[in-house]
Amino acid sequence: MERLRKTASKKIYHDDPIETYVVLARGYSFWMLHEGYEENKEFLEEIKVERDRYDEAIKKRSEEEKKKIEEMISMYKWKDKNYGSGPIKKLYKVERFNM
């Protein structure tokens, strides 16, 4: 779990974000995506606690910030679904043009 916390810190704060909503969206997304990875199965309850901590903070934000956060979370979900980000996921070559 300590490895995950260090990775989360690097992923969430990698470019020193100023906006709180960016930190919340990245944090929630990180824990949400990592709860689905098979190699994290033994830490599932701890991962859910971390995710829920971000979820509670998001609920306290303004409607405008919540909308921005949801857009970012949707982007991270899409990225994970289409490209994968976990260590056990396989990347497939995407052909640019199907002719």
C-alpha cells in the first residue's frame, strides 16, 4: 500500500497544480482506477477509503468546480478504458486509418 501512496503522490502532484479541483479529480481518479487492478486486490479496502476521502472533499465543492472535476474524472476513465494505465494492462497498436 505504501508503494501505491507514493505513486499516487507523484501522479497527483506531478506538475504542482494550483487549482484544488485538479488535485481532487486526479486523486479520486487514481484511487478509483487502482481499485480495479488485480494486483491491488489485497489493498482493496484501503484503496476505497482513499477514494472515498476524495469523494467527500469533492461533494463540498461548488457546482462549477464539481462539473470541472467530473469532466476530468470522465477523461481519466476514458483514457484508462482506451489506452490502459495499469501495469497488467496490455497496450495494443491502434491503427490510425482503417482503409
